[in-house]
Amino acid sequence: MSTNTTEPTLSNSTTNQTSIQIKNVTVIGAGTMGNGICHVFANHGYQVSMMDVSQDAMNRAMSTIAKNMDRQVSKQLMTEAEKEAALGRIATYTDMSEALKDADLVIEAATENIDLKMKIFESIDAHAPEKCILATNTSSISITRISSHTKRMGKVIGMHFMNPVPVMKLVEVINGYATDKATTNAIIELTKAIGKVPCVVNDYPGFISNRILLPMINEAILSLQEGVAGIEEIDTIMKLGMAHPMGPLQLADFIGLDTCYSILNVLHIGYGNPKYAPATLLANMVQAGYLGVKSGEGFYKHTPGSKELVVSERFTKTH
Ligand SMILES: NC(=O)c1ccc[n+]([C@@H]2O[C@H](COP(=O)([O-])OP(=O)(O)OC[C@H]3O[C@@H](n4cnc5c(N)ncnc54)[C@H](O)[C@@H]3O)[C@@H](O)[C@H]2O)c1
């Protein structure tokens, strides 16, 4: 546990511009990513405002955070008192203007939908204090396009956390076309202050992480579709041969096949290059509702509570 004992303060030492102080962080969206982001900031001493349109989602998020912190306590990574203090730093809101009142930084982690994100950013821009930096955790939507829906393009940036947020070290920091240097520097320092490693990239479809990861997953699905090898062979080759912690088909199930499909479409349309076209097998599985872990079945069958890797019967049938 690396809770800050001092007040978190960022000074922008690499430019001459006024330093940007970040103490209050508002997270929009309390789903898988939003709850992890709130967890990490609260652990590091920041005041966190969690906002979601669904009170149920926030209740679930608070109980997930408490459960994950319990695990840290049992591993002696934090004390019970530190856990209570961290949970006490998170306030929940369903009203956007209330949640943004004192924000120095907003991190938007709502559902991946372009129209929804544009509306959310217009609303954040209208309610957040003028000095506030607006970050988005989008996996694939253009930061520049999102920023064009605000009157502060220089203060809009991508902060792409990885799942599960409390565990994964990387934050891909994405500069929009108009992002100010001071904004980037503040986010780099902040990312280090919460114990993560920032990697700065520019705003092109898929950024770096998904531009490289998704074509690999798609290639694995194409190989399966063409009968080059079966699911276990493909995943084993990538695990044992390339030292990947899990195979690309298992990873696709974890990410969600609908998410994989939508990111590949962003790459395909964004670059206008057929090499990014999603495999037909992937499109079929998404349309039929075989989405991976979230629906219980994708390339593998997922039983809640079981860690056993069982290939979906649809791929083992001989007829
Ligand atoms: N899940 C991942 O592995 C992953 C990894 C990196 C980035 N991301 C990105 O993070 C973002 C969130 O993904 P997630 O997996 O946490 O989604 P999720 O579906 O688990 O959660 C989204 C939350 O947003 C809330 N929401 C919807 N509309 C809202 C609004 N108008 N205002 C406030 N809240 C609203 C929903 O109620 C829900 O609780 C997406 O942009 C996604 O692309 C996801």
C-alpha cells in the first residue's frame, strides 16, 4: 500500500507555465474501470467524487472497492484503518454538477459510445471549474474529437487505464491534437504519484495498445476460422512460445468480444485499411450474443467461481 502521507500536489517542473495542482478527482462512470480508478486515487490520498447515472452501479462499485481493499488488508498491503480512511475519501453522486463542483481533474470512464461521450463532455465542460483538466479513459475514441465538444481543447487528454486498474501498472497517456504541454506534464506527474507508469502517445485510432493488441487477437480468430489450429493450440503457442500470460482467444473473452469487434471497426474505419477488418467469425459470435466472460461463453465456457479453462462446446463439436 502506498498511501500518500502528504497532500498530493503536482508541480509542473518541466515547463515555465503555472503549476497545476490536483487534489480532487471526479470519476464519471462507476463500472469496471470507474471503480478501479476511484480505488487507486482514494488509496493514494486524493478526494474522489464518483458519479454515475445509476445508483445501483455506484453501490456495486463501492462494494467491489471495499472487497478489493479487504484483499489488500489480508495481504498486509494496507491496514484496516487505512482502508476505512480510503473508503471515506470517496463520495458518490448521481448529479453531474454536484460531482464536478471542486474538481481539479475529471476522468470519464462511462460506456464506450461516441454519442454518449460527446454529450457527457459537453456537460462536464459546462459544469467543471475552468482550471479543471478533462481526461477520458476511452479505449478507442479520438481524444481530439472528444475535445472538440468542449471550449477547453488544451485541457483535454486521454488517460487509458488498464483492467484491473488497481493491479495494472500502465497508463497510456494520449495527447489530442490540441492538448497543451502543461496538461500532459500534469498527467504524467499525477500518473507517477498514483504508482503507475505513464507512456505518452499521439491520437491515432487505437492509440498504441489497441492498435497492436487487436490485430493480434483478430489474427488468432482468423487462424481459428480458417482451421489452421484449434483454440487450445493457438492460445498455448502464444503462451508458451511468446511468454504471453494468456492466449489471445482467452484474452478476447476477457475483454469482451463486442468490445474487440467495436475497436477493430474503429481501426478499420479510421485507417481505411482492410487489414483491420474484423474476422467474420468474430462478427457472428457478437451478433449471436457469445461475448466471452460477460455473457458466460465465447471461445471458452465461463462458469462463475471456476478458474478452469474449458473450450466452448461449439468449437469441440465434430458435426
Ligand atoms: N473494461 C475494460 O477492460 C476497459 C479497459 C480500458 C478502457 N476501458 C474504457 O473505459 C470506459 C468504461 O468501460 P467499463 O468497462 O468500465 O464500462 P462499464 O459498462 O463497466 O461501466 C460504464 C458505466 O458508465 C455508466 N454511465 C453510462 N452513461 C453515463 C452517464 N451519462 N453519466 C455517468 N455514467 C454513465 C454506466 O451506468 C456504467 O456504470 C470505456 O470507455 C471503455 O472503453 C475499458
